[in-house]
Amino acid sequence: MSRIRSVATAAAMNRRTLLAATGAVSLSAGIGLALRPGSDAHAATGHAGQAPVADSLAHSGAQAGGVTPLAPAKLVPYGRGTTLTSVATPRSGSGYRRLGNGPGWQRVVRDELAAAKSGRAERRTALAAFVQLTDLHLIDAQHPLRLEYLRAQNKSAWRPQETLTVAGAVSLVERVNSLRGAPVTGSPLHFVMTTGDNTDNNSKTELEWFLKVMSGGRISPNSGDPRHYEGVQASGLKTYWQPDAALRDADKQLGFPRIEGFLEAAIRELRSPGLKLPWYSTVGNHDALPLGCYNSRGDSYLTDFAVGGKKLMSLPSAECTALAQSIKDGSSPKGTEFRDLLKAHARQMRSVTPDENRAPFTPAEYIRAHLDPAYTGPGPIGHGYSSANLAAGTQYYTFRIAEDVIGVSLDSTDPGGHYEGSIGTAQLRWLEKTLRENKDSYVIVFSHHTSKTMRNRHADPAHPNEKRHGGDEVIALLASFSNVLAWVNGHTHKNEIIPHAAPDNRSFWEICTASHVDFPQLARVIELVDNKDGTLSLFTTLIESAAPHATDFSDLSQTGLAALYRELSFNAPGARTDLSGASRDRNTELVLKKG
């Protein structure tokens, strides 16, 4: 009998129902399923003729197979430390505005897909809980390939906070570690999933920083000259905020402060405690492609330029407009137009210190780095990826979340180039097979791109004859299975929750979470509960980093920089003001009918 029938009013006596009846449901009793740090992912066989992909479901059957029960925890709901209690809010004034403590965001019940029945709070049973991080965009701010000069055409093309991404991400890890469990049920958290754009420029420096942020270690967020910063913020150009200088640059004219010692502090070594929870990784376009849009690793000029000693810091506005339009249109997916532009402006470039560690990484190198024992942290080995992915040349996999819940991590990046996404036929067929073979388990799907941003049809150079499939086709597939509960993603840097209605209890929710590089810099806790009335609820609760809302320009400690990271992002010229989404996209209860 299908496990999913235990949410109906009829008595379906499977293992979960039996545990519930005896008061020993895994999560509500404080027992979660997590992969041991010493366990490895196993391969699962796909369709005939299709290469195997990583599959950690084999670990969920018994402790001997690598499953470790989490320590019991007292089940106490809470709001402190989440956006239910307080949110960073600008104080009154104009120009550069300081942040402080503002009122929290109330929870909104969304019943577009099923009625929210009274009394469910007393009946509900926790099934799973986890944290989603997305779009960390750890930035090597001195990288020669960066496009800061596009700010001459678009103010938001460069952000004043970009030197502080590592400090901000470490503070987010500290927040996750401080959580007492799931806010609504108080249940233990199973894991953390990061849904892509972990790095910003497909750079090995950024990849190393990301893995140390997540698994723990000492990080020097600097490249090139180890003694000092060499990027645009020390260029003397008025286009960029020059924090240490007296120069009245464009940002200081808007009220940005002068902070002497800022750049020295920004590249100073800091320490990440690493996550205490097991964590999984999903790939984004900025992880897969240089600049998040170019299939240019085969271009020797651009590859050499990435590690070389020259950097372009200014460009006429008209040429900025042309390059930005080319990127948007995807007219030069291999970066040919970008390469030609750099060659044409060789004499305008400034000298910087070469650094081999800035080289772009390949998909195989990305997986090998995740498999490196130095970055295992709390596990699992590979953080979802396995040697099977290396052998198959894939970056998608499945894993067991809880007794009756599996996770599916997709690779929505298009190797052919451009920042929007799609998936190939082989992956689409694998997804269908995975959903069918696990029809007795609930499924939560993870990807970087949203359904609306999967419109890229550039051919995969490794599989030029393979069709690419967009968001509409993925929605149709997910809506053909009644066990799919949610599709969790990022990419747009904006909170948005979309109901996808389908007949016969096949509806599901799409949950997109804001980034941690642009204000409001958020992550999201997601809880799955059985309401014991034929419905399930997904609770979403947004969290900020652990840094205080208020800043002190004289505090250049690791925590002080993390607070400044948030405030600079709020004040960034040209920054969007709608990324928090509406109240219905923030702290929610999303009701589903499943039977």
C-alpha cells in the first residue's frame, strides 16, 4: 500500500502510521535520518543505455547502511532568530540609510491547492524539516574576468558589498547552526540544501571559499597579491565606491561612508565554523559557466585572461550597453564577443597580480572538490554527488530526506551557455523514472532555475543532438505524479511561491527563495507535516544571517563586516526593492491535498 495514503482519514497501517499511533513518528520524536560523514553515495541505474547517476537512497534502509538517528530534541515551536520576530529595516531618512530592527513578517496560510481545515495544529505530525540556502554568490572581487565596468550602463551591475560575500555567508552558517530545530514543530532539522550559484564566476578561488564556508575552515577572501587588494575599489575611479579614500566617488555622493581600513579588513583571514547539519549541493549557472553565462572554458584566451595579470576596469557606456545586450540575448554563448572586446581594450587594462587559482573549474572538478575528504564536514561524502556522477558526466542525484520523503536534485544549467536554464532529455527521463520508482515516497525537487527561467535551448556541446526541455515540460512531468510536494529553487534572487494545480491530488508548490548577495539576504526553513485530515502542509520560514541589523563603521571584525554586508546591499545603487516578495511569498503555510 502506498505510504502517501497515511495522510488520509482512512486508517492506512504502514510503518509511518504505526509509528504515529505509538507516539514514535521519526521527526516528532526527535529522530531524523542523516547520512554519516563516512558514508558515500551509491550509483543507481537509469534507463537502458543511460549512464548511472548518484543515488544515496541506498543509505536510508537501516543504520548499517549509513543512516544515523539524530539525538532526541524537545519539541518546542519558536520564532526568535527568524523573520517571524524581526527583520532588518531601514531607519528614517534619505540617502544612505542605516538599518535597524524592524517588525517581523507574519505567517500567511495559502489554501489555493487545498482547504486548511480547523484543528490541524493539534493533529499534525512532523515528517521532515530542512534549510534552503541559495545564490550565495561567493565573489572573488579582484578576478580579471569580472564585468564591474558595466556599471557605466547599469548601476546595479556592480555592488558595493561584493568584497564581503564570504563574511556574509559565514554569518548565515552561524544563524543556521543557532536554530533550535524547525520553527513550527520544533522538530530536528534534517539537512541544508544549497540550490546553486554557490560561486559567482566559476572560479577555483570561489569554489574553495564556498566549500570551507559550508564545511568549516579558515578562509582568506583574497586573490592575486596576498598583501593588499587590487580591485576596482582601490582604483581611484569615481564609478566605484572607494571606501578607504577621501575621493568623492559616485557612491559617496549618495551618502556612502568613508571607512578607512575597509579593504584591508575585507581580505583578512576569517574562520567559518561550518554547518553542524549534513548539507547537499545543487549546481547553478554561475557555478557551471564563467560569468554565469559563457561556455568559454575551451577558449584559451579567456582561460589565460582569468589567471593573468591584466584587468579592465572601465569601458565607454555605449560598449557596456552592447555587451549587456549580447549577454541578455545569448547571441554569443561561447563568449566570442566578450573576448574580442577585451582584445580591443588591451591598452586600457591595468596590471594586477596573476593567480593560477582563479582558473575556471570544469563540472568534473566541481564534483571532485565536493568529494574531497577535506570538505566532508558533517557529511555526506560528496554532499549528494558521487563517483557515479564523475563516471556519467552528470550533476543530478537523489537522496533520502526522511522515512517517507526523498529529495531530487536537478542540474538545470545549460552547458551551451546563457544564464537561463533547461534540462536534457536524458535527465528528464531519469526524473520521470525516479518519480515512478519512488511512488510510495513523497518527493521534494530541488534545482537552481525556476520554471519561469528555464527557457534556454542552447545545445549541450557534449550532446549536440539531445533536445533541451524547459520549465513548462518540467511542471507537466511533476504534475503527473501525486507524490510530488514541492519544487524548491532560486536564481531570480526574489521570494516567490507559486501554486501548480493539477487534478487527482497531483498539485504541488514551487518555492523560490531570495539570494544571500542582494538585500534582503535570506535563507528559508521548510517543514513538511501531515495534518491527519487528508492534507499536508509545507511551512516556510525565512531567516537572516546572525549579524546584527545595526552597523558600526568602526567595527571591522568578522561580525561587523557581515552586518555591513547587509546594509551595503540595501543601499546599493540600482538595487531592486521587490526581492522580499509579497507576504504570501515569505513566511507561509502551504496546504496540499494528498491521498
